[in-house]
Amino acid sequence: MFPILDTPAIAFGLEEARASKVARVIVVIHPEKRMLVDFVQNWAKELRTIKGEVPEIQFVVQERPPGLGHAVWSARDAVGEEPFYVLLPDELFFPETPSLLALGRNAPASWVALVGTQKVPPDEIHQYGMVGLHEGARVVKVVEKPRPDEAPSNVAMVGRYAFQPSIFDALAETAPDPSGEIQLADAIRLLLPDGVYAQCLAGERFDIGNPSGWARAAQALARVRRTAAASQSAARS
């Protein structure tokens, strides 16, 4: 429920999913996050009144939070045997094209995982899963939060993914890291021989999990709102 100005961060993720024509959204929650459930349900109800069509919303409870990989694993029964997206709402995008739609652009038919990427500066490399690429697209190496001198490149995974259901088999084989968490990056590494591809995502992106990213996101959102208000005012005059 962490807000950007007056809007909870998850609202931007929900709107991105809706704009990407996603038919069903699975929200993985902690059992104590009842406020989040209420917000998402109210969002869907209000949007249905305004626009008439919203994704189906389903909640999955993650009893304990041992890593992003475990959160994805928690949704396995709800997902079933279909390809699916993973969207992390603490990575906020302001793109012209919804990043989920851009993710599958020009993807080969044989993919098992697609990862959204952007280049990051050296002082941010330790915050991300970093990838090494072959011919600009196929992922051949994944390193979770390395030191800059250990990173295979300056290309980071930035919270937008698409997976075939085989990711659940990879997660089942993934051992916890030293902190006890199941890392999604470790499971992706197991899929590399089968076809993992990167898609560089355009548009402004903000990691709102840190104070500087949150502040820049708030400034960007205020700018977007001022521009929209000015356009509406000009249209009325």
C-alpha cells in the first residue's frame, strides 16, 4: 500500500495490467494485508462502474514471505498450465506502451521465460538480478545482486516477466539462498538452456523500494498530472 503522492503503488500495477488486456490478475498477499485486499476490490468495483471492463481479480495468500521465487510458487495452482506475467509493483513504469505488452514483442516462439530489462549505472548493479546476453536478446547468464566487478553486464531485470508453467518445476528445484529465501533469479538460471530472452523496456522507470526512487517517482507523477491538467484546460478553452 506504499503510496506515490495519493495513489498506492499497487494501483499503477493494476492499471498496467488492465491496459495490457490481461484477463485475470492474481495478487499474492500476506495474510495480514487485509487493507490491500479491500483496496484492490474497491479499485475493480470503481473501474467497472467507469469503464465497464476490468480484469478478474484473484488473491493468493503467501503464509510466509521467503523471497520472490516463493511468491511466484504460491500462485502455481491459480495459474494452472497457462503462460503468465509477473509484475512487481515496486518497479514503477511510465511508458508510452504498457511494459507487459512490450515484453512479448518479437519474442521467439520457443521461449520459456521473458525478462524485462534496462541498463543501470554501476552503483545500482548490486540492487538487481543482472543478465548476460548473447546477440542482444538470449539470456545466457543470471547473477543475483552482484558486485559491479562480478556482473555479466550492466543489463538488469526490472520487475516485468513472462513465464511458461515450467518455471514452477524450476522453482521446485531451487534451493534457498543463505538468507533462506527462494530467489526467482535462481529459478530463471535453471531455465537458460530452454530459452530465456530479454526485452529492453522503454520509458521512465522508478524503483520505489528506495527513498530516492520514490521521490523521483512522485516528481514524475506530479509532472504527468500537471501536463494532463494543462491539456484538459486547453481543450476546454
